[in-house]
Amino acid sequence: MKIDPNSTADLSAQIAKAIRDAIVSGALIVDARLPSEAELAEQFEVSRPTVREALKRLAAQSLIRTQRGAFGGAFVNRLSYEEAYGQQITTSTLLLSMNSVGFETACEARFALERACAPLSAERRSADHLATMRAEIHRQSQPGLTDEAFCASDVAFHRALVDGACNPVLSYQLAGAVEAMQPLMNMITFTARSRGAIVDLHTGIADAVEAHDGPRAVAGLASLEAHTQDLARTVITARARSRDG
């Protein structure tokens, strides 16, 4: 593991990248103990605080864990898909909040990914996945439901549809798409949408999944995407006209 002392990049970031690359390549295996701070400082020819900052970066990415005591130190973490969901959601949320991804692009990507899950969900979903979808549809039908609660229910519905594919890689990839992009879509479209229309579209998707009808579930998601895109265009156009006065 090496760094470039002449690089303009922060030294702690370079050290973190070098260790991360060693983990990804398999040079450092899961549960392996990293050298001590003093040993790493000597190896990279930097101060111990610089090493400590690099280790904090790695810990924040869940790539390492620290243990105290005589047999303590920093160890390569065994990362699970569930633990990685949070990072995926945070990254997607930041990109969207910083306007790095436009609404239309985010919507297109999110539904394209979800449509890839739909046939698998129709084939593999459990009774619990379907029960969650039905429960959220019922919740969305309640007249006193707040916009915030409706949004949370919307996310839970689509989370159940995705998880019904029983593929942890797809669930991970869609964590950001559903739990970051879906709230954004709801925030933009909630003033124009009809909850009844959303409930009807969700019901059609759930019916298709219950019937093990993948193509119909895909078609239902396509209809939901078209509906969402139409609502967004209406809202964005109205806002532009209001600004232009």
C-alpha cells in the first residue's frame, strides 16, 4: 500500500483509498487485523493523527470496525447488504438534494430499475411481501393520512415490491432509488396528484403480483411512471409561470 506525497489530494484520503483498495482486491481479507496506528504511520511516513483520520473515513464507510482491549485494533469489516442500504440511500439523497440529478432522469432510472424487479417479485414474492403491499394500499386510502405519512407508505409499498424479488443485490441497488427518489417525487407531485389515482395504480400492481403476472406488473409500473412524469411536468410548468409572473 502506497501513497503519493506529492499529490494535492489529502494524505488521509490517500491512505484511506490505499487501504480500501487492498480490501476490495482481497489483499486484506474480512476480519483481518490492520497494522497499528504507529505501524501505519511508519509505513506511509505520516503522523498518527493523519492515520487516525484515514481510519475514521474507512469506519464511516463501514469498511473497518474497531475493537478495544488487549486483542483490539482495527479490523476489516464483514459488510452485509442491509448495513450497506444506509450508505446507498444517503448518497442518493445527497445527489438529489444538490440537484445533481434532475427529476425526469431520477424518475426514469428509478422505474426502469423497479420494472426489472417486477417479474421476479411476481414469481417469488412471499405472503408477507404481498400483505405489506395490501396494508400500505389500505393505509393510503385513509382520508386523514398526512402527506408525510402517505409518502412513507408509498416508500413502504415499493420497498415490499422490490424485496419481493428476493434478490439482495437488487434490493441494495434499489435502496437509494426507492427510499431517496420516491420521497423527492412525492414532494414535487403531492400538490397535483390524486391519492385515489395512486391507490388504483398500486392496486393494479399488487393484483398482478398476487396473480404471478410479471408482464402486467411491469405494465402497471409503466403506467405509474407515466402518471408521475405527467404530474411533475404540470407542477414544474405551473411553478415556472408563477415565477415569471
